[in-house]
Amino acid sequence: MEKPKISVFIPIYKESFMLKDLLKSLTLEEYEPKEIIVVVDEPTEKTRRLAEEIKNVRFIFNGHRLGKVNALNEAVKKSDGEILLFLDGDVKIGENCEGFLKTLVKEMVDTDLLEIKKKIIRENFLTKVIYYDYLSSNVVSWLFSKGLKKSLGLNGSAFAIKRKTFMELGGFRNVVAEDLDLATRSFLKNFRFKYSEKLEVFVKTPSRWKQVYRQRKRWGIGGAQWIKEYYRDLAKTALRFPKFLLPAIPIIFPSLILFLLCSLIPDALIYKSIMVFILFAAVKIGFLLHPFFLSVVTIALVKNLVASLLSFVVFASLFYVFARKLGYSFNPLEFLVFYFIFSPFWLSIVVTSIIRVVIQKGEVKLSDWKF
């Protein structure tokens, strides 16, 4: 039986210091037939020299900035592989993935769209914290893959899709979250989805808070636009498959549960009312009520603290189990920072992005999000 041809696409803006190693990993693989296409917007001299150095790789240079979506759609038209593999230029193929492309072909036999496991390159403490954010998205993909065999979303830094499927979907759309949009359209058209536990790549993520904020701001806007466009379909999916979609939200945003626990405790309103009453009474009656006021405040704080600790233990246990299942590491201290600091930070960006998109009626300039 003739083996399917794989077309690998790697979009680059100017240059990537990880590109050379990625291309070496792909070109050294014995799998054939394959073609590797690197599409570069505004290439630097370093990238041009690399194109001369690396053999068996086709470079497409765009003198001006087309943007990731346009560049990839055009590159696909110039390819002829039956399987399309999309990789960002800042990923590294896992060392344990011997025969990456050969395994990819086997994984694609029973699916149309394949999500590849992703792990963070753990450079400093911040990236070690963000590691659990990637774990959460991988858990959701795994759950949808096992339960529904289709998914509303994926991480576009490494995934594969059959050419026939990609063409039927009309390729990437010119939106901020083009990968999320592609997966959702495949879900609505009932294309098969699979999460690969056998293949993995390591993704370089920003290692400074300012860089993380810029990246997450873009992701937040993309997600908000996605919600605005597909909210009816999302609502129908939630009603049809509640046991898959509803648990996915707290897995991706565990701080949401923390917020709800601290804000919606049944008698929280009573405590607040009592505190306000005592505060005004203390002004009239005198110092004797101040200790009582402080005790009520303390009780409220302790109650929220207990709720926070209980929710942390539950989510830490849950993430630990999934980390063991999917081959991730788990460190309680790192997860603690993720749960109480990074997750609320990320959730706040998403909420403000939704508000921004609603106010601006979704009109956010795409020029800022081309790569």
C-alpha cells in the first residue's frame, strides 16, 4: 500500500532561533514521501542563509507581511500532500518521538484532525507555572477525543489535518484565533478529532510577564471574538453534551471555581449585611462593638480561606491525576502559583477581552495579530 505524502508547514516572521533544529529533526527522518515548506514574512539575512544551508526544504519568502493565515493558505495551495502538518517555528519535536512522521501517519488513519501533545520548555519559574495552563488545554483535548471524537478547539502550534478536510473547511479564516476557529468548524461539520498521546512537541513560551501579557491579550481577543461568533453553537453544544463542555471550562479556568466559591457562598450576603450594620452601630455606640466587628470580619475571611484551600486541594488532585495519565510532571508549589496567581490573571484578560469585543462589536484590527 502506497504511503501518504506529508506536507509540513512552518510559518515564520523574520526569523526563529529554533528553526534550524526543527528542520534538522524533520529532514533526518527517513519517512517518504514528504515535503517541508517554510513560509517567511519579511525574512532576515540569517533566515536567508539558513535556506541556503538546509537542503530538501522549500522556503517561500514574502517581502512584506502577509500574516500567518494568508501565508499558510497560500503555501497549502503550492503543496500536494495528503496529510498537512502545521508546526510553529518555536517548537521542538520530543526526543522520545522516534519516527515522528511515521507515527503521525498511523495516528491519522482513523481521524481527520489530530491534536499533538504539547509541553512547555521550562526555562524559568514563570514558564514552569504556565506549564499547567498547557496541561489543562491538553486535558480538555484528551477528554473530547475520548468522549466525542471531535473537538471545539485546538492549539495551532502543532497539529495535523487531512488535505481533504482542510479544503472542505475552506482553509484558515482571517480571524485572530484561526486554529480555534478551524477546530470549531470541523466540530460543527462532524469531522473526526483525535488527541495524540504518542506524539509530543515542546513549545517555547514567553518567559517574562510583559511578554506573557501581550501574548495572552491576543489570545483573549481571539477567544472573545470566537465566543461572539459561535455562542449559539456553544450553547447548543453545552445542552447536548453537558458532561463534556461544562467540565472543560473549570479545567481551563480553575480560578473561576475559586471566584464562585468566594463570591456565592450561601450566607456570604448575610455576613456582609451584619458587618455593614455593626460598622455603622460602632460609630454610634462606641468601641465595644469594634472587637465584635473584627471577629465577624475574621470569620468571613476564614470562611473564604477554607473554601480556597478546599478548592485548591481538589484541583491539585485532579491535575496530578491527569499529569500522571498524560505524562506531565507535577510540582505542588508551581501549581499553587498557577492556581492562585496565573489562572486569575488569565481569566481577567479573557473577561476584559469579551467586554472589549462586545463594546466594539467585534471590530478589533487584525493587523496587530498577523504573527
